[in-house]
Amino acid sequence: MNFDLTEDEEMLKALAERFVEDHYDIDRRRAYAATDEGFSRANWALLGELGLIAAPFAPEHGGLGLDATAIATVFEALGRGLTVEPLIDNVLVAARLFAQGADDALREAWLPELLAGTRRVALAHAEPGSRDGRLWVETRAQGSGAEVRLTGTKSCVVAGAGVDGFVVSARSAGAAGDAEGLELHFVEAGAAGVTATPWRMADGSVAVRLELAAAPATALGGGHAALVAIETLASLARSAEALGIMQRLFDDTLDYLRTRKQFGVTLGSFQAIQHRMATQYGVIEQARALLNLAMVSDGTDGFAKAVAGARAYIAPASVTLGHEMIQFHGGMGVTDELTIGHGHKRLLVLSRWPDSPLAALDRFADAA
């Protein structure tokens, strides 16, 4: 089987790597993450100019229609750079759901600016009682046509600070855990009855708690099936980002072990440390193999299963790798001065959002 990248995929990878090289180091990353929105608006506009925001969209919507391999390649490169721009949550998930479900008038009014990076939207789906249940939605939609009103609470809208609109899941019928009656709606951020309260996640990124009190909304097409399909692709991107971070932490730690001396010799000369690093090298290679399996399964009936299997392995393995790399650095491994702590915090979030590795394992088992 040929795992070589195509010319277009190599170009996208080089574009992502150049973005990281030109705009990222640990000091600038800290400054980006410290902003009210958790990332750099200037970088977001630049990603729009480079075409990386538009690339995942379907060609009929102005994008390149990236397949699973291209998406994983780009997000692995961005993960290795420890970027903080929320491309997965704002673009790959929310904006693509919007593009797929909006009518022509709404799409024409919003999509060009979403692709250009001058507007952002976020998915508001997770609720206080949902835990790992993708179907658990209590937010209610009342009315029809132009008179739809939403009432409910979305506890964790990732990358929701400063957005211009929300893609909101709500139900017009059925119980909280039913697929039937679950619909998607679009709500403008400045509409009456919309209250967004920002809070920081473990990695420093900014989510919001969204309160809707009879907020005016516009119905989108899709529903539960659209959510499942988009989350499968997003899960692949998150696993690819995690793999990129794992490789970055491993490489940085290897350099440190080759230069840091203790008892007159380098730390990397100790056999116990060599064994532990060899184990984590094997973990990275297993993770890469599972990600490759998911990529080559794109377009087949086994794609969702392969993605769930990759996430079920990579999510917990990445956190363990982060623990190991911190241990090798000692106390300074958790400080803001090194990439190790930053990367590990991001891995913690990726391993638990939007659900746990056990939920992914359940999906893998069901598919099997």
C-alpha cells in the first residue's frame, strides 16, 4: 500500500509547516493563548489568506474538498507546531455544518467571510447532562420557519469566545437521548436572548457557556446524521493533532536527554531512560499506523470504525507520553517556559473532548 503524499498534500503540509516556522515560538504561543479569545486574530486572518481555512470545504462552497489524508496531514503539522488557532472546532466542525445546512440566502450572506477568516462560528452542542452521550440534547426549539426560538443551556462551546454565530443543536420533539427530533439551527451571537460566558479550559483555550432564552434562530439542514459524520472527520483531525504533539514532545525531550548532564554523563546514557524512551517511540509508531489505517479507510464502510479505533488508542497513550516527557525534565517540565507543559495540557484536552477514549472504544466495538 502506498502511503506517499500527493503533490497537493505535500504542498498543504509545507504551507502548514511554514506558517508554524514563521509565526510560532514558545513566547509568541504564550502571548497568543493569553488573549481574550485564546488565539491570535492576526494569525486567523493569515490562515484565511493562505487558504487553510477554506481548504476543508467542499469545492461547491469555495474549498478544496480535502479528503481524510489531507486533513490528517495538515493537522499533524499544526499539532507539531503547538498552534492555538481553533481550526478544528470553528472550521472543520461548525463552519462546515453551517455550509452544508444553510439555505442559499444565508450561505451567501455568511460563507464568503467565514472562508476569508473575517467571521467565525462555533458548534453549541454539549450540555450539562450529556457526559459522553452525543444524543443528549435538552435545548428546545419552538415555532417554525422564521419564528423558531431556542431555549436551553450549552455548557461547553469550545472556541466560542468572540464568534459571530453559533450552530446550535436543539430538539423539536422526542426525549433528550433520542436521535429523532434533533435538529441544527443557526443563532447570531448578538441576538436577543443569547448570553455567552467565557471560561478557560485546561490547555488555556477559551470556551463559553451559552444561555439561550427564546433566542431567534434559523433552521439548518442535517440533524443527528450530519453531526455524526462531521464529528468522525473531526476526531481524525484531533488524533492527527495529538500525534503531531506527541512527536514534538518526544523530539524535544530526546534533544534534552542528549545534552543535559547528571553525574558527569548525559541523561540519555542511562539504560533505564533509554528503555522508557524506546517504549514511547513504539507508542508513536503504533499511533501513526492506526492513523494511517484510518486515512486509507476514507470512503469505505470501515472509516468510522478505524477513526474510533485510532482515537481509542491515541487519546490515552498521548497523555501517558506527556507524563513521561515531563518526568524526564523534572519540575521544569510543567512550567510555561518549556513546550513540554504546553503540549501536555493540549493533549489532556484532546483526550477528553468531545468525549472520553472509552466512548470511542465503545463505538469501535459496536462497529466491529
